[in-house]
Amino acid sequence: MRVIWKLKTGENKKQKLTIRIYKARYLYIMLLLPFLYYVIFHYIPMYGITMAFKDYNPVKGILGSKWVGFKHFIAFFNDPRMPELFKNTLTIGIVSYLFSGWPNIILALLLNELNNGFFRKTVLTILNIPYYLSLVIVCGIAVNLLSPDGLVNILIERLGMERIFFIARPEWFIFIYITTGLWQSTGFGALIYLAILSSVSPELYDSASIEGAGRFQKMWYVSIPHVIPMFALSLILNIGSILGPSFEKILLLYTPSTYEVADVLSTYIYRRGLNGGEFSYGSAIGFFNSVLSLILILSTNFIVKRINKDFGI
Amino acid sequence: MDLYHFPTLNMISYRKDLFDKAGIANIPRTWEELYEVMMVLKDAYPESYPTYFPLVADIINTWSYMFGTGPTVYLNEKTGKWTCGPIEENSKKMIKWLAQCYKDKLTTQDFIKPDAQKQSRQKLGVEEPISILFENTWASAYKTTAIERGAPSDFEYQYMDPLTWENGEGGKLTMWCPVIGSGWAVSLNSKKKDAAFKLFDFLYSQEGTAWASFGPADLGITTSVKSENGVPPKPGEPFWLSPKWLDPSIPFTENVYNATGFLQIFPACRWQDNTDIDAYPEVYAITKKMLDANKSYSYFELPSSALTTEQFERFNAVFTNANDTAMVFFEKCIIGSANVDEGWDKFVSDMKKFGIDEILKMLDEASSKLAK
């Protein structure tokens, strides 16, 4: 702690850099692993982006392949599937975004209101379990439950209604996509907000009680203002996902019958770029997608900071 | 890369014991007869499904041959021209046949799920009396392990002769068998090549043939790891052939791939030659007959080497979109969320809109260039 304090104060600025590094050596050693992780797995592979501007040939390699500029980007904009893919990507992304964050807050607020600690912990544990299941298992459970011979359809038939082939019906796709996501991650997402709520001083609640506040008012005037900054942060961090809905999840849940609503940029890249061997074309779409996501994140951060400078990054 | 290849076959097989119990004496020779037989089996076992379909992608790529047409692009051997299979009349007939089977619950209702085939294989002979199988010969691994998993003692699969369909537009005899559908190959540079050769040698041997349950005389699947005919390998020797090692829920080729890291080849007909056939006489007797009758059962090969980079990119763009469109339409028609007759004209026009005629012309030109 002493070292951190000294670094912050700036009195050591006059000292040599090497001395300052030596004094904070343990912190730098701790930083080394994540630093290497980002360099090796996130920065060095960025070189592969150049594939988007080349006619990549696996035999010649990235360096040896011919430079073609924006050819693949132009081809993508002229692709007849492009409007549909873009619409699907945005629709799934926006709906997912709208359902991210606030269900976690509601669950955290509800759990926070529970006085029985054992019951609260039990509920939280049960709700957390799906988060630790692999996405493949979660989607497998959903697909099997919703298949024509699955449990849901057996119940529907017992109630005297017609069976529904949920995973083959485009109108059900987004609902299945969102609900499986909520089932898997709401419990875990609520943990963060619960941690924030547990750090709120009880004196604030007591004061509110003295002022005559009821349960709902205490939640509204004390609890919610404490979770808002984290909510704003999660909104900024999640905004990038609008253009990048979960590729794996869509791949596991979609079928040709639901392509009209479920086929997104990433799944198209997979089919055409990887299966079709058009690596440069796939890289170009991926790169374009990433640039748009970055613009979205930066602009959201800018807007949030304009609203309240403490909420931005 | 030098490759050593071992081929596999696609066949239709049927459960002889269930056919006998249901009093089915005549084995189907046409698709209409197969449908009728499946209806009889459905009446006998109303709660089960007589067969299971593969994913729509496999229906387009392989089943289409059985109905006298072909995949999204294929070489029509009657005309010598490149053709688009899904927009041909026989594809329409195929979809109608499949849709009728689906509607009458003759196939599993969830076959479009990625793991549906795997789940059906796990039930083979044990939980459900699945009577008709469209699988490759290595699927015999499921059949042999079915007895271990509790199939009845009289459980017996036999191969069925290829079915015929009127006037195949594709120019092939209409049958479930492009002879050698897939195979395994191992790089001669592979560190595991010794293990691969050992396995191949075993499979080419008489003992290996029997173990793989092709049946020594009549090509019937009557043997199992417990039977007298199928000589089981001694426990742990060689380790990869121990029945315990096999995962019955996945194809045998995948088992081998998982254990040894062999490269799985599809299609593998470029390595097809009569040496392969001769080396495995019991298994390939029927195939050889087919080969002698008509030499053109093998898969087509794209004339990729005669296409320019731009042409190849154009081909890929059109092919991906056309193939996707065909999959969407076929799947919807089979499960009943679209009507074949009502949607056919729009489907054909959508396929053409993507530029299918343009790439067929391109492939014809490339083929002629190669021929010269």
C-alpha cells in the first residue's frame, strides 16, 4: 500500500524510472501475466486483420498473399444477403441488450429484501448453477425440452393443444435465445449487484425508516442509486455486443428453418469464410463488425460521460 | 502430402427380425414400396419411428443421388453438363416423399436437431425398434454394440438392395451408394502412421472384416462382438479395437479419428480404385457388381484448378447463398411449415436470382478447359 501511495503522490516522479519500477516490482510481476496474455492472444493476432485486405492464400501465407485493398469489403456490401444479415444481427443484439443488466438488478433487489439468510443463499446458489454449465449443455437442454417429442410439447399436448416445433419456428427463435440467456446468467449477474448492496451503510436505511420510508421507497431512494453506476458501466461494456451476439449460441440453436431471423454476420462468416475457404472475405466482415462495435462503445461512453462524468470509463 | 486411404460405403439396411415379425416378405425395391413397408411397421409399433432422416444438408448432398438428382451443383453424367440438383423435378418429388414420411411420423420428428442422428443411433435396437437405416457401413459398429446395450437376441440387420426411382435426371442409377462415400487417410509424415497402418491392416484382414460385422457370406449384419462369426479382438489388443473403447453413439470413423487423429476424407473417391475393392472382397462384392454395371457412381469433382481466383470467389458466394436457400426451403417443406407446390416457383426463382445459372456456365467452361 505504501508503494502505491508513493506512486500516486508524484513525489517520486523525480526519482529514476528504474528505481520506481524496482520499488513497485511485485506489482509489475503481478501485471506481467495479464500483460503477456493480452499481447500474445489479443495484440499479436491483430496482424491477421491484414488478411481482410489481401487475397489470402494458405500456401503463400499472410505476407506472401496479394494485397487487394478494399475488394472484400466492397464484395460484402454488394452481397445480396447483407441487408438481412445486418438486420438479424442488430435485432438479436438490441433485444439481448435490452434484456441485459436490469433483470440482474431486479433479482438482486428482491434477494436483498429477503431477511432469511439461509433461504437467500439457497436461492442464489440454485440460480447460479446454470452459469457454470457449458453453453453447449444449456442449448442442448433447451433444444431437447422444446423438441416435438420434448417435455414442453408433451405438456402442451396434454393440455389439448397442438405440438409446436419451437426450434424450427422463426417467431420463437429470439424468445428462446433471450430466455436461455436469462436462465443461464441472471443469477450470476445478480451477484455483483448484491455485493454492492451489501456494502450500503445500514445507517442509510435506518435514516430512511426514520423519515417514514417504506420498503419500496428505501429500495428506490437508497438501493437503486447505489447500483446505478455499475449498471451504467455494464451498459457501456455490453453495447459492443449489439453487433456481436453470441456466435456459439446461435450456431447451437439455429436450423435452416430459422435462418431468416437467426442467421447473423458471425454465422455467415463461419459458413462462407471457414466452410467455404474464403478466409479474406470472412476477415473483412469480422473486421468491419469490430470497427462498428468499437464506434458504438466509444459513442456510448461519450454520451454517458456527458450525462454524468462519474459514470463513464 | 502422401496419403494412405481406407474407404467406407453408404448402404440402406433393415431389421430383418422386425420385418419377419410384421410379415413383410417382399423387401422394398422402390421408394413407394419403402413407404408402404414403413407404414406397416408404424402400425406394428405405433409409438416408434421406422427410420430417422439425417440433417437437411446431408439430404441435399447425398440422398439427392438416390432420387435421381444431385446436390446444389453436380455434374450430370447424362448430359455432361453442370447442373443444380435442388431445382430439378426429382428434388421436388424427393421433398414430397420425405414430407409425407414426416407427416405420417415414419421418421423421428426432431431430425433437424444437430444431435438427432446421434440420439437415434443410441436407441438402435434397444429403446426403439428402428427398422430402416440410411448409414454408411461403419454404422455396423452401432449395430454390434446394440446387443451389448440390451438389444433382443434375434436382433438382425441386413443390407437392402438399392432402391430405384423413375428417370433419374442426374444420369446415375438411382441408388443409395455413390460407392465410396468417405474414408480415412493418414499422412505418411504423421507420427501416428504406424498405429494407422496397424489398424488398416487389421481391418483389411479376414478377422477384421468379421469383427466389423459385414458378415462373411451374405453381407448381412448378423454378427456381433459376442457371436461366433465376428471374432472379437482380445481385450486390449490392439487397444483401439476394444469394443469398450468404441463410443456407439458416434460413427466408427469418428471413433478412429478421436483415437488416432487420422484425417477424415470426404469425399474420398479420388483415391478410389479397384485395388481397394479387391482387397476387401466380402465387403465390396456388391459394390464391385455396381461398379461393373455402371462406372459413374463416384462423386463429382469441381474443376477448381481451371477457375480463376475471381471466378472461385464468385462461385463460393453464389454457392453458399443458393445452398442456404435450398436448405431453408427443403427443411420447411419436410417439417410442414411450407408447401412444396406453392413455394416451388419462388424457390426456383430465388435460386436463379443468386446467379446459379452463371456459376453452372462457369463450371462448364472450366471443365472443357480442363478436358483440353
